[in-house]
Amino acid sequence: MGSTPTPEAEIAVELMKAMVRLRARLRTESAPEDMRWTWSQISTLARVVDEGPTTTSALAAAEHVRRQSMAETLAVLRAGGLVTAGEDPSDRRKTLIDATAKGRALVATMPAAREAWLEETLRTRLRADERKTLLKAAALMNRIADSPS
């Protein structure tokens, strides 16, 4: 006999399916020149732009990936001229990752198409009470993302 899934298991499955579908849709709403970058590369670049120079280890922890995976992501971003790696002036053993002007420009322009599509869709496809519910859900999703392992 199979066991009945818990409500939390059902929520987890539905939430993951919805996030994968929405992420894919947002990606299709990007401008064509943005399509060469993966979601994880853009997320990493945006974090570097938002938080300033940081280490590979700090980025890996913040993005919930292994250090080796983050190093691979950063190698692609460096090859694309979006980030640089330099010596940490306070600890010469560390390398700081920083965004280039090209990387900052990409982060500044990329969300526009996605945000425009999402904003219009929220306005035209959801009622006001549904939009409020979605805002609460976003806060909950951020709490989940920030929870310890």
C-alpha cells in the first residue's frame, strides 16, 4: 500500500513545478541578446552588482551551490567580460569578484522585458486580492530560500 502524501509534500511538488514553469517563461520573455546567459549566471552577476566585490565562497553560500559550481559560473562570466577577479586588499590570500561596466549594464537592462511581461500579466490576469496573495507568497518563498539547510 502506498502512503498518502502529506499536505507539505503536495505543496512542495506543486511549488517546484510552478517555479520551474515560471522561470522558463521569464527566460523566454528576455531580450534575445540575454538568452546566452543561464539563470544561475544572471543570478550570480546580479548578486555581485547588488552586493559589491565578494569572494567565490561567499557567492556559493549565498546562491546555495558548491564552491566548484560557483567557480565554473564565474569563469563563464569572466570570459564574457561581465566580472573581474582581483586581489582582496585586506587579505591578499583572497580573490574578490567584481562586476565590470558591461556586467552592470547587462543587469540594469535585462529585467526590463521580463518585468514588463510579468507586470502586465499580473495586472490583466489576476484580481487585486490574488495579487496581494502572490505578494505574501513571494515573502514566504524568500523566507524559505533564506532558511538554514
